[in-house]
Amino acid sequence: KEVQQAQQEVPAENNTLLQTNQWQFWNTQPVPKMDDPFPETSGPIDVIKKPEDIQKDPYNLPAGFEWCNLNLKNQDDLDQLYTLLVENYVEDDDNMFRFDYSREFLRWALSPPGQYEDWLAGVRVTKTKKLVGFISGIPVHMILQKKEEVIKMTEINFLCVNKKLRSKRLAPVLIKEITRRVNIKNMWQAVYTAGVLIPKPISIAQYFHRSLNPKKLIEINFSSLGKNQTMARVQKLYKLPEETTIKGLRPFNKKDAPTVAPMLNKYLEQFDLYHKFSVEDVKHYFAPVDNVIYSYVVESEDKKITDFFSFYCLPSTIINHPKHNQLRAAYSYYHFSTATPLKDLIYNALILAKKYDFDVFNALNLMENTQFLDELLFSPGDGNLHYYLYNWRLSEQFKPSQLGMVLV
Ligand SMILES: CCCCCCCCCCCCCC(=O)SCCNC(=O)CCNC(=O)[C@H](O)C(C)(C)COP(=O)(O)OP(=O)(O)OC[C@H]1O[C@@H](n2cnc3c(N)ncnc32)[C@H](O)[C@@H]1OP(=O)(O)O
Ligand SMILES: CNCCCN(C)c1ncc(F)c(N2CC(C(=O)NCc3cnc4ccccn34)C2)n1
């Protein structure tokens, strides 16, 4: 009571000394505090535990709610997850856009090789069975700085609580429950990203956008006309050829997986954080699926694969716009180059994205992406993507160029 009283008297910005409620949940978790110093060597934060130390039963939910495992092969579960996210998932700060991950996309992103059936954790209203909360984990083999050490961990994503149930501390319960389900599988680390700042980012990447349909982007206020720019001038500036320009460019197919996997892993070795792709992973993640994932290889005269790029399809709902209701966005995913310069590969990705009627092509400034952002006319976005590790303290802050992994 007296703290609240004191906080009222002291202006918010400088009552941090009195701040007793900041990071109330995250301060209980094995993640670095915002102002922790860096240790000599990287390593786990928590005491080493065993699966048998982990509680067997799920965390308690408020009365009237129950846990469920989603099975995305079941159309009804898939519909419920799609509906929860399309109505309640990430929006920009001005609430103009909300992600619209499609059903096909969710099945692709959440059913990789080795997936566990209890890592798609949902919360339902007991009476109506309506899905009102969700969090997902998928298994990944991560390489962290030391090239020979592969850490089996989970990649967490799609944390979502129905808008009507916000600020009831449901997120910590979802996070603790997925942690329990991962620990039981003898895995103790996680990787995740978020637009929000929480303790404690290992790196902060920035979004960049390349206009493909500038007229629509300006109409929906995604972009704006520069002061001495006309619409005609802007459309000319961003115009792309009808056809691709790289000889030997063709869609990736599953038969390429045994060749592409080792080449992709080799390319990613230059970074300090990335995951190792099995041949099965490459088959799953890169087999083209319309309106989900687009992947291409460059094949030389003697049928050798020399280069690879991919982008994923993530539309956004345009909230309350009279003329447009969907922004079609393509996001740069994984690539490698051994013969064709990266900027030529991505230039061809732009040509293909335009051909598939995307409005914008987004990329982060991680991996070697800064090599092409300026030349291919990307502009910096307002979104930052914070990268996080759970239960792992790094010996240094990573620059985005040290990151070799893209989450959807
Ligand atoms: C070893 C295995 C470990 C596995 C787990 C690894 C960790 C995984 C971590 C999750 C990775 C997710 C990756 C993605 O999916 S990032 C995308 C997250 N989803 C959205 O932004 C969708 C729209 N928003 C919502 O649905 C809700 O606002 C959510 C569910 C996000 C919070 O619900 P609500 O707004 O009703 O709040 P609350 O009262 O329940 O809880 C408040 C507490 O929650 C902390 N909070 C708020 N937003 C986030 C966030 N994005 N990551 C982590 N923590 C977050 C907040 O700081 C506060 O804690 P503290 O400040 O008091 O300490
Ligand atoms: C945990 N998963 C990480 C990736 C999720 N991804 C794709 C994402 N995470 C945070 C962002 F900041 C972001 N941005 C793309 C940039 C952008 O396009 N901003 C305008 C915009 C259009 N639609 C939306 C929807 C929500 C937020 C901003 N939006 C900013 N993307």
C-alpha cells in the first residue's frame, strides 16, 4: 500500500528505486537481469536438473479454463488456432495491422520433424471449449558460438492470449507450462524472438522493407510519399523485370535436400547462433507450398547446385480500411551463395515475389543481409525484433550480423 502511495507521489519515470513490480515474472526466470555483467564464458543459468525433478502435472489455470494439446492434422484444432491468432495475435504499435498466419502456414511451421504432441499447448474455456490461449514449441538443434557443440533446445513462438483475457497473468502460466513440457524431454534451453523488450535480448535485429506495390502501400499508410516524390516516380523507382535474371534458377524440390542441407549448414557456420538442419528438416522447411514457403536453387551447366534462397508468405490484416483488407508480405528466410552474389539472389527473390503478387518484401539486418539492403532499395522499418535465449548466459552481446537464424 505504502509503495503504491509513494509511487503516486514520485513521477513514474524516476521512481525505479521504488519499482517493486517491474519484471515480476521475468525476475523469477533463468534469464539475465537487464543490467547483469557478461561472464567470461557462456553457459546455463539454472542449476542442472533432471527430468525426474520436474513436476508431472500441469500448472494450475484459473477456474473455468483447461489445458489441451492441439493436433494440427485435425481440421477443427487447426481452425481454432487460426481463429485465435487472426483475431488476437501481434499488431503494430498503431493497431493498423495484425498478422494473419494462414492455416497451411501454421501446419508447416508447427509440424517439423521430431515434433512432440504436447508442445502445442492450448488453453480452452471448459464450458464452451473455445480456444483462448496458446504457446508453441518446436525442437531445434542449436549451435551457440562453439562450432562443435550442438544443444538440443526448443524454439518458442505463437504465444497468444485472447484480447478479452489480457493482463490476468495468463502469459506466465503458458510460459511455465511449456517450460515444464520441454524440461520433461530433458531439454533446458529455448530460443525465441519478440517485438517487445523483456529481460534480456542477446541481440536486436531491425526490419527492412522493399516496396513491390508502392501504390497500395501508400494507400494503406504502410509507406508514405516523400515530400518531392510523385506516385509515378515512386512506381518507376520500384519497378522490377517480369522475368528472373539468373541462368539456371529453378524451384527447389525435395530431391535437392541431400545436397542443400550440407551446403546450408556450411554457410551458417560463419555465424555465432544458428541451427543445424537435417536432410529431413530441409525437406520439410523448404519444399515449396503455395502461399506459405517459396524456395529456389541455382543449378550450373553441369547440374551442380551453387546457390539457394527462400522466402515465406505472412499476410497481415489491414484493420478497418475502406478499400484494402489484406497486406501480402513476403519475408526473406534462409539462403546461401557460393557462385551468385547474394544481392543478385535476393534481387531475383524480389522479382518472384512481385510475380506472386506480394505487396512488400521484408528482411532483417541479420546474417549478411546488410550487403543487399541499400542497393535493392530496402527502407528501415519501425519494428525491432529482439532475439532471446532462455537459461543461457552469453559472454557477449551479439551484433545482428552474428545471428544465423530466422524465426517465422
Ligand atoms: C527450456 C524451455 C523454456 C521455454 C520457454 C522460453 C520462454 C518463452 C517466452 C515467450 C516467447 C514468446 C515469443 C512470441 O510468441 S512473441 C509474440 C507474442 N504474442 C503477441 O504479442 C500477441 C498479442 N499479445 C498477446 O497475446 C498477449 O499480450 C501476450 C500473450 C503476449 C501477453 O499476455 P498479457 O498481455 O495478457 O500479459 P499477462 O498479464 O498475461 O503477463 C504479463 C507478463 O508477460 C510478459 N510478456 C508480455 N509479452 C510477452 C512476450 N511477447 N514474451 C514474453 N513475455 C511477455 C510481461 O513482460 C509480463 O511479465 P513481467 O514484465 O511482469 O515479468
Ligand atoms: C515471433 N515471431 C517473430 C516474427 C514475427 N514477425 C514477422 C514480426 N514480428 C515483429 C515485428 F515487428 C514484425 N514486423 C514486420 C515489420 C512490419 O511489417 N511492420 C508493419 C506490420 C505489418 N503487419 C504487422 C503485424 C504486426 C506488427 C507489425 N506489422 C515489423 N514482424
